[in-house]
Amino acid sequence: VQRLMQEMGLQAIYPKPRLSASDRQHKVYPYLLRGIQVTHPDQVWSTDITYIRLRSGFLYLVAILDWFSRYVLSWRLSNTLDGAFCLEALEAALSGRRRPGIFNSDQGVQFTSLDFTGRLEREGIRVSMDGRGRVFDNIFIERLWRSVKYEEVYLKDYEGAAEARGELGEYFKFYNQERPHQVLGYKTPEAVYFGRVGLSATAVRGARQYRQVD
């Protein structure tokens, strides 16, 4: 079966290995979000990398997300796993006047590099990193990936990088500006992030809660 799938150009849909390979020479920061109550935008931003399938091959996608509002601040695509596209996404997120109190990532070499952590520290942002193998430490961006994959990527057949970039750009615009979130009281991430609507007490509790697995 494996041989026939290779001959036909078919592959299973699953995350490619070693998306978050670490570098033992890089500093690893402690996880700062355990038990924290996230109550407002820009309290916590987080980032992660996933892969995007193409008709032939795949690309890597990085996004930066505001935890409270689920607003996607920036995203970038790359055909390699070097840190340049992650740093570019960070610069884009920081291009406005807003800054998070805490920035969370996994321990991948792209995020532990001196270029990346140094940029955060120069802005006075506290750096937080997931524990090894603890997928729930960054649960909100994992949920973002699920939405991206099931509502966009798995429904399309991107021929190449240009098409993927264009289609994902439209999806993230829809995700931020039009897609209501139940946990936000059926408000959009953009409306909540920029304070255009208020949240009920129930919605605030829902927006700040996540599953903590010890």
C-alpha cells in the first residue's frame, strides 16, 4: 500500500515530524501561563508552526495569536524551517503600538534563537515556553490550526505557494473579521481585540479558560 501511494503521489494528512526541533545551545524559558487568568487582549500572545499541504509537497505556516480574543495578529508561509519567516511574522505583529505582557511558544529552534527571544526582550515582553510534549500548553493556537485545516486547507487543493498564500490570506481575513466564536459570545476576534464590543461575564470566563493537563 505504501509503495502504491508513493507511485500515485498520495500521502496521509498528519503533521510532519520535528516541526519543533530544539537546539540545546539555546536558552529555554519557563512556562509562565499555568494557572493564569487571561482577562484582556494583549495580555498573552502565542505562536506555533504547522504544515500546509500542496498538490506536490508542503509549506510551513507560522501564526501569532492573541489568547484572549483569538485574533490572528500575523502569519507567514515558508518552504523551509529556518527562523527567518518566524521573525518576519513577529516583526509584523509588533509593527503596531500594541505589545503583549507575555509571549508564549514551544521550544523549537526558531523561537529559542537569540534573534527571536532578543527581539521580545528588547520590547520588555516576558518570554514563556511550553514544556516538552505538552500540546495543551498552547491550546488556543492548536485550536486555530484545527480551524484552518478543517475549514480551509483540507477543502482545497493548492497547486503552489502563490495559491496557498492567497487562499490563506482570505481565510485569515474571514477568521478575524467575520467568523463568530462561541467562546467570545458569538463576537468576532477583531471586534473583541480592538474593543469594538463588550463581552458578558460568561463570555469573559469562557475566553480565558483552557484545559490544563498535568
